[in-house]
Amino acid sequence: MFPSRIATAGEPPRAQGTDKARLRAAWAQLQAHRRQLLAMCLGAVVMLGWLWLGLPAGSLHMPQRARRAPAAAGGGRARPAGPWPTAGDTIHVLITANGKPYVNWQTLALYGTFLRAQRMPGGDKMAAFTRILTRHEDDALSPVVPTWRSDPLVPGCGHGGPGRCPYVVAERPTAVLRFLVAAEQDPSLIQAPWLCLMESDFAFIRPLQAPGPAESGVTSLAFEYQYIAPTAPGLQPFMRQLYPPGLGPVSDIVGSGPSPVLARVAEWVQVAPRWEGLTQQMEADPAMVKKLGWVREMYAWSVAVAVERLKLDYTPPPDNRLMIQVPVDYSLGKAAMIHYTWGPHVWDVHNGTLVWKFEKREIVGERVEKELPKPDLPPPFRPGAWTTKPPDMETAFRRGPLERELYDTFVQLIQALRDGIDEDEGSDKPDETRAGLSKQPASRGLEPGMPFTTSPMTPAFTRRREHVVGRVAALGFAFGLMGELLTGVGPITQLHYETGLSFRVIYTALLVLAGFGLVGGLRPGSPTYDNRNLYDASKRTSPPNPVREPRRFLMQNEVYIGRLAMVGFAGAVALEYLWGGEAPLAHLGLIQPGTPLAGAPLWAIVLIPTLLLCGFGAFAALGDPGRDTENY
């Protein structure tokens, strides 16, 4: 590999007068450009180190001016972010579901209330309804409710799938992100400039209205939940893991959730990758899972909104324009929906006996899809006779006598659900006829194993490209180290003697290639910021335990070695320039030039074969190829 005039009889090249004189002469010619080249090399090293050695999950960001709509900052005109509608005040409602009968009953009731609200004055602004179904196959509701399907990350989290589902809610951000990615390829999936994401346990009481035209500077809408408390003393250490001090105080994080949120499509595109990445980061941390519990995905959303600096209007009820919760909120106020996760219960104020209740958790089992049971209305109101909780129960809910205003809200909710069920039962026509919508058949989401790829000639930072470039860098770094041991000169000088090219040509070519990759990969519009790439990047997981998951560890270990090789090679090039062509390791006293490989120091004997194994793909071959896309 190396020229005979460099590696002859174990004699280092610095002992050869002719070569040494030529080397000094070549370097003397470059002295006039020394500062410029040094600055560019050091800049390249810093950028490569930042991008490849410490790139966290989901941290690929387009520069704020190009990616973030001005409306997210509270003013200006929103730029179109995709082929979907970007102007106007119509709304496309999205819900997420897994196809279980418990959720399907709620979905049918909600969809029925949506259809009824469409026929009310102002209902024409509710343009479309889509259920994002996380399941391996279509279900009984797919022909009835407009459905788009995404395969679950965990097979057991799709109803009927094999195995158990540790946390079904973790599927939601992935499914939403896949839907947005698919919409880039099929714009008809999104039929309005505003997207309202919600869960199934809601009922529309009247038409939902956007805060204004999407192209204006109006602020998007959300709801603050008091039980999501990022600033609680016991939670702040976990929030700091997700929201480092450099981003701002923990008080930046508003305790909310992704349901309901009414935001522009571009704003969903902005936040969804971060939301998905933070959710997966939480799932990989047992301590965080235990501390944040069932609502941890809501914390992931709250942090994602803070990180992305997305401005949302959290005006509380009765002035919140999205929803109220019963029995906490007495009346609908300005809201369009009622959220019934806390089922209303009514007790006798004197003896504590249960008078009436509506509990969604009791509407379960396969029968509910066939029978579509309707909840019972409460009995006629009796002033002063009832309460919403027994007097002796400690609760955050109201414990005084049930007031007529709250009773009427109970009736309003139950009647809406009953009417919603009637809406679904009362028509045998296809739902596109009933809803006046273009029916979208159930369609597959992106497969969990599908990597993002782009043209090899197009500069971009992707997981797949990092994997390939890391292997090449590992081979280059390994051969460069062997060359340093044998010759005592750095990789650029080795290349100079191998090819006969001048140092000026070699350094110029190197800087042009590095600049092309960096500038091209970071420019606005680069495939780096493609939603499919952001989704792919968000699948990076925390380092696995090498004892419990050795095959996953081998896969990720290849990535880390590749990153080390990239930064190491860049550093060797810069140091070689600084030290006049001398091998950096020799300058530091770590090697003796002219050392045969058999006599190399122990660290080199370990490092060089490790780099070669990485470069030739041995770690990947010994790893788990079936989980390849989540491990690199």
C-alpha cells in the first residue's frame, strides 16, 4: 500500500534526505496560505464532531427562518410547508386508535357527533375526519370511518397482534408522524390547512372553529392539563434530561398534551419528529417510565412544544375554544367539545348511594361494536339532592350539591353521544355519502423498517449514509494508523507520496468535498430536513446494555466506532497540517516511526483490528439485522 521509498528496511522517511527536503519545500510553498487552511480545517473538525459524534435523536433541525412558520412565533404570514392546503380556516380532524372495541365504540360515537356538527351552522368549516389506525390490518370500522393505517412498532400494540403491549400510547406520535410523511407523497390525505388532533373520548357539541385564516398570524389552540406538572420538584430532574438548561427554565414547559391541539399543518410537521423522538427516549429510560407513568407521552409532547418554541393558546375554560372536562367544568362556555375521560358520577348527598353514572371504561368487549349500546341519560334533576362525589371522599372534584348548570352539561354530553350512535346506526349508505367527504380507504403507513434514502450525489445527513460513511472512515482511519506506524507521516503526506499530487491539490480537494457535504447537507431544502428523514432519525435509541442485549449493542457499537473514526481522521488531518507533515501520533510520542505492525503498542493492536472489523461490517453481521433500522 505504501511506496517503497517511504517504508524501506524499516527506515522512517524522515531519515531519507531527499524525501525530507522535498517535504519541506512543499510545505514552504503553502506557508502563505497557512492561516486560511488552518481555519478551514479546524472549522471542518468542529462541524464534523458536532454532527457525527454527539448527534442526539431527533436533533436535525432546519434553520429557523426556513423551517418554522412565522405564525408559530406569533406574527407574520405562514409560509407553505407542503403540497397540502395552507390558506383558509377549514379544519381536518384526526384521531388515533388501535382498533380495540373499547376505543371503537368511542370512535363511532365521536364520528357521529362530527357528522351532526357538520350539518350545523358553521359546520362547513369541518372539512374532513380521519382515524389513524395503529394495527397490522384493517378492522370493522375501516369501511365506516375514514381510516389511514400504520403498522405498530410493538406488534402487541395493534389489537389482535402477538405479544403484550407495554404502553399503547407510545404508538401515537409515531403513527401521526407517519401520516404526515405519507401526506407529503399523497397530498389528498390532508384536506384542510388546520389539523385538530384528538383522542376518541370526546363528543362534538357544536362545530369546531379555527382561530382564523391559517395564513394569518393567529395563534394555534391547545389545552393545559393541571395534572401535567413539569415544574413539580420530583419531576424537574427528568424534565432537565429532556430540556437541558441551555434551552431555558423548566417553566418554559406548559403541562399539556397532543389532544386536543388545533394547529397548522406546518406546525405539526415542525413538532411531530421531536414529539416522537422524546417519546421513544422516555420508553428507553425505566426510571422515567416509572416516574411519569401513563401520561408520559403527554410530557413528551409538552417538552417537544417547548423545544420547538411553538406558540399555543392555552386559555382555560370557559373561554377555551376547544374543550371542557366534566365534572370539573360546569358549562360548555366557548368550547366545541366535551372530554369525558373523567366519567360523571352522581351520588345522593345524604347517604352516598350512587344515583347515576357514565363510565367509558365499562363499555368494553366485542359486543359493544355489534350492539352499540347507548349511555343512559341521568334521571330528572333534584335540586340539592345530589353531589358529584360522596361527601366523605377526598377528591379534587367539586363536592358540593350538584348544580343545575353542571347537570345540564351532563345531559348535553350524554345526548350528544346517543345522537352520535344514532347517526352511525341510522344510515346504510357509505360514509362518503353521509359525510360529504372524499372517502380515503384504509392505507398502510410507512413500514417500521423502511430507511430514508436519497441520491448518493445529493448531500444530506441521514442515518443510512452515516452508517456507510462510518464504515469507510473506519477503514481509512485504520489504514492511516498503520501508515503512521510504518512511515512516521500523517495520512495526507501518505496520500501525497502514493498519488504524486501536490499538497495544495490534496487539501483543496479535501476542503471542497467537506464544504460541499456540510453546506449542501445543511442548506434549507436539503433532504436532511425531509420529514421521512426526521422520522428515521427519531428512531435512534439510547445505547443498549451489552450484557442483556449484546446483538443490539454490536449494531450500535458500529455506529459509535464509525463516528469516532470520522472525527479521528479529521483531527489527524488538521494536526498533520499544524505539525508540518509529521504523524500526529509520533508528535505526541504515542508511536515510534518505523515500528513494524507486530511491534505496535497494545492500544494500536486493539484499535486497528476494531476499526477494520467495523469497516468490513463484522459488527453488523454479528448483530441483529432484523432490528437494523432502530439500531443505527
